[in-house]
Amino acid sequence: MPANKPKFYLTTPIYYTNGLPHIGHTYSTIVCDAIRRYKRMRGYDVVMTTGTDEHGVNVERSAKKAGVPESEFVAKMAAEWRALWDELGVQGDEFIRTTDLKHAHTVQWLFKQFRDNGFVYPGHYTGQYCIYDNAYVDVKPGENCPDCGRPTETVTEANFYFKLSAFQKPLLDWYAKHPDFIQPEARRNEVLSFVEGGLRDLSITRTSVRWGIPVPGEEPHVFYVWFDALTAYLSAVGGPQYEKTGFWPANLHLVGKEIIRFHAVYWPAFLMAAGLPLPKQIWAHGWLLMDSAKMSKSLGNVVRPRPIVHVLGMDALRYYLLRETVFGQDGNFSYDALVQRYNSDLANGLGNLASRAAAMIEKNSDGKIPKPAAFQPQDTVLATKAQETIGEVLEQYDKLGFSLALEEIWSLIAATDKYLTTEHPWSLGESEADQQRRATILWTTAEVLRIATVLTHPVLPDSTTKVWSLVGQRGLPGSVALDTLGWGQLLPGTQLGKSQPLFPRIEKTEAIERMESMEKEEQKQPSPVTALAPASAPAAGGAAAAAAPAAAEKIGIEDFAKVEMRVGQIKTAERIVGADKLLKLTVDIGTEIRQICAGIAQFYEPEKLIGRKVAVVVNLAPRKLRGVESNGMVIAATVGPEGRPVLAGFPDEDVEIGARLK
Ligand code: MSP
């Protein structure tokens, strides 16, 4: 890595661990991940921090309710958040937990700076507190939180105050001198009028809460969660030794609009009090709404990311979230619009163009990128559009205008589809002139595809990597330096890579049904800790290979007789989009044809199963696996350490379909 790379540090909010992520949280994290990937491709040395905010009264109570120590509760929850980000292809560089030791040291160190600089004094707080927002709120006892509308609690306790009032003028001066500090404009105005209205000193320690970072020498004081959590941004990149890493100040704190005040008022005041550099920018995005209300656990209108990822893939969710909502504004979520986007933009758009182009090159040019001959005006028009798209997309990405950036790329894809239709290379003949024309059209198409792939990579990291190798490119699209991307760089003669399924088309009703049913399964989990127990539907699905004996005790013949097993014959077998391990089978069991899911996809080719006779448990209650109804179970042995399923069958005898196994 060259030493002169400019550094770029960005952060997601540090998420609460008393709940599991929904797609509102996912939105913030995916945006950050896309920025991170984009900045890398622009030549920056990037660090992105995400993490979990694990202290406070809420966690104390949730852990108590779950009957586990707080440390165990938060460890499980933090692991769950982390695992989800992995599944979504989020490449966080730092995952900070506010229970990390290095973080506690940074918080205590920062407090010492305040004290040494005369910004802290002891006092008492009596007033209302919102445990959901962790905010001191100016309402009367019995009144609800003005921000989230939930009940407040009366708190009377000794604490240490931070002299926030001393920072009114320095903050206003800072905002005036750095007009881009708070984005977008509407949020900047909101913060400005809040600060202009006067700032009251802020309690930054608590004595009625136990689960927090201790204030050294001042027990039972623990730090107020917002002071604790905001400091995580600094702990992640060196804490007191931030100068050594070179990543402080942060370039960008990305947050939801409801927490702008904490980031744009308290946090810069804390940093000023300690004499530390201030972040360059705070960007507050809007909310994802469901049925016109902010998606949130307390309203019960949340949508979880996993069902979407399992059915449509992580890129589909990433694309939808960034494409559908204008960054900074609120956006509505609907499964219908999600599947619509998936089918129209991904399956019929990018996916279709890639597979069409590859198939034509395969057929006409021996799987190698053809050498273009003389360009005609229509080729040049497309080339110019592609070149202009590069500039426009980079400009939009720089402004976090994801939606417009993607619109530009998809307009290029649409123009290329149209170009293929008008140029119809498939109807050209075998004359020298026709062959040359075809080569030029196919090269031009592949070149657009290469450019579109690179430009889309920050948003669709997974599928663009597949398209990249499909068009025969080495390495990863994310390693392309965007500043050098330009028309005409595609080398003729490059051998195409292996074709892989990109975005299989999916029937809308079926997709929605599957996502909603998986969503319901997830929501059945009663408490966060219970929700962390292994999912009841095994990944291997309905094959008996996945089932382990519940107990070793013996059963009587009457118990065995309860299980009705019959010989079945597989009629159809197909893969399930988003469920790598499952096959959807239809099986003739003599009396009827059943749909059964079996966890054998990694070991059996669907086409080779047609006609095969298998043993089927026919009287199992139907259930849904990955949202697909399974009505019975196919029996298989579990072989070897990886538990390879081997289907039980009747190779030597001609058994009748429907015959009972006894
Ligand atoms: N722990 C604090 C943040 C501390 S940062 C030092 C917190 N955590 S949170 O788990 O509630 O996450 C809030 C963030 O999640 C929001 O700021 C926003 O980024 C994201 N979202 C949560 N619900 C959302 C929507 N419905 N829509 C969009 N984003 C939302 O606040």
C-alpha cells in the first residue's frame, strides 16, 4: 500500500444490543459499506467502524428478564449483529463493543481531560429520563418522551455534569465556519436552532444504573450511555493514541436523523472540551417507513433482513435500499417494490445483459472477447454515454447520491439493451463484413458491461464479482482504481470466465410469501436471548439426514407404527433461490403428489433425481423451510464428518410406488 494514500475514516451508529437488527439499521450499515468500498476504489486508505452500544438500564433489564448476566446477554447479541453484517457482505474494519477494555480506557481518559480542563462538576439530577432513547427529557412526570412517544421515568440521582452551556458560542462558530459539517441542510437548520435556543449542562454520569463503565475513584458513578457510546468512534482508532493510527478526526459519521443532536451538538462539544479535533462531517439519513411509520421494534412494524437475503440474495437488498430511497429523505419499504426492483433491474437488467452478452460471445467468438473493427456512429454514441456515465456516477457517489448514481448506471444498461435490439448481432451472417460488425457490437456490449460492473461494485459487491469474472477480468472489480476507469480498456482475446447464476427471475407472489413466512418465523422468537437459540428449521431442510435422535431411550413398536413411511418417486426437482442447501421436490407417493423440501442440494444434481425411488415419511405435519412448504420428509443416511446425505432407496428391486415401509 503506498504510504501517501489519503486516509478516510467513517462510522455507522453504534447499535443498541437490546434488540436484533432490522432493515432500518441495515440501511445505515449498508450505506456505510458502500461508501467504504467506493472510497477504496478512489484510492483512499479507509477504515470503517461499526459496533454495539452495550451499556445502560435497558440492557440491565433485558438481561434480567432473560435470566442471564448482562455480560453474557450482550456478548450473544453482539455476536448476532456481527454475524448479520457478515452475511450482508459488510466489510467493517473495526467492530467496537462498548464493553471492550480499550473502549473503557478511552472513556475514562476523555472524562479526565474534561475534568483537567475544568468542564466537569458534581451535581444532582431530578427529572424525566427516556430509557429507550437514553435521553434526559424536559417533560413533567407521567408525560411521554417528546421524541419517541414512549413513557418516561423519573430519575433522582447524584451525577457529574458536563458544562455543555460553555460550548454554545464555540459550536455556533464552528457550524458557521464549516457549513458542510451537518448534512443535509434541513438537519443543519434543526441543530442550529436547537443550539441558538441555549444549551443546558448535561449529566454525564449516573448512580442509579449499575451496568456501565465505572467513573474511576467515584463509584458508584458509571458513565451516561451516550457519552460512553459516542466515544466508541475514537476508541476504535487508537483512543488516547489516535495520532498513531492517523484516522482521527473521522471524515464521516453516518447516522439516522433521530440521533443528530447527540452527534452534532454533544459530541463536538465533548471533543472541544478535551482539545481533540472534530469530525469533518455528520450526515443524517432519513428513516425507512413501514405503513407510513418509522420502522421500529416498539411499533412492531419491523422487517428483518435475513428472509430477504435468503430469498433474493444480499445484493438485492443492498440495491433496493440504495436505489429506492433518496439519500437524506424518508423512504417506504414494501416487499412488492423490492421484488419488482429485483426482477426488473437485476434479473431483467444487469443479469440479463450479462448472460446475453456472454452467450453471444461464447457462440460467435469462441468464448473470447472479440476484436472490434471500425466503429459506427451508433457504437460511438454508446461509448460516449458510458464515458459520461462514469463522470456522473462518481459525482453522485461523492455526494452520497446513491439513487441517482444507480439510475445513471441503469440508464446505460437500458441503452445497451436497446443498442443490441437495433444492431441485432444475432441476425448477421458469416461474411467478413458481418463477422467484423458482430465483433464490434459484442466488444462494445462487453465494454459497457465491464464499466457498469465496476461502477456498481460498491452497491452490489457479490454479483459484480461474478459478472467481472464472466467477462474474463482478473482480480476483483473492487481493485479497479476508479480514477483510471475509461472507455476502451477491454482487451480483445480475453477468455470469458465460467457463467454463474446471477439473479434468477422469481415469481412475485411466491417470493413475497416466502419472505413473509420466514419473517413470521423469526418474529415468533419471544425474547432476544431466546431468539439467539439455533433456528428451529435446520438448514439441511426436510431430509432425515439433518435430524438427530432426540433421546437414546427405546421405543415400542406402537411408537414406530406412528411413523408412516412409503416408497415415493421423484417427479421434479429444482433448486430454491436463496437456499443453497435445499431442493424442492415433487414426489409421487402413490395416492398423491407431494411437495417436499430436502437438504440435499449440495450433494445431488436435481436433474439426476427425476424418476428415482426414495423412502418418504408421509404423515409429518407440513412446515415451511426457507419459506417453502414441505409436506413430508425424504429419508437419507448421514455420512462422514460433514454429514453428507445419502438417499435411502431401492436400487435392486422393482418396488411399487406408495408401498408402505415397515
Ligand atoms: N446506540 C445508539 C447510537 C449510538 S451512536 C454513538 C442508537 N442505536 S440504535 O440501535 O437505536 O440505532 C439507531 C440507528 O439505526 C439510527 O440512527 C439509524 O441509523 C438506524 N435506524 C434504526 N431504525 C431506522 C429506520 N426505521 N430507518 C432508517 N434507519 C433507522 O441509536
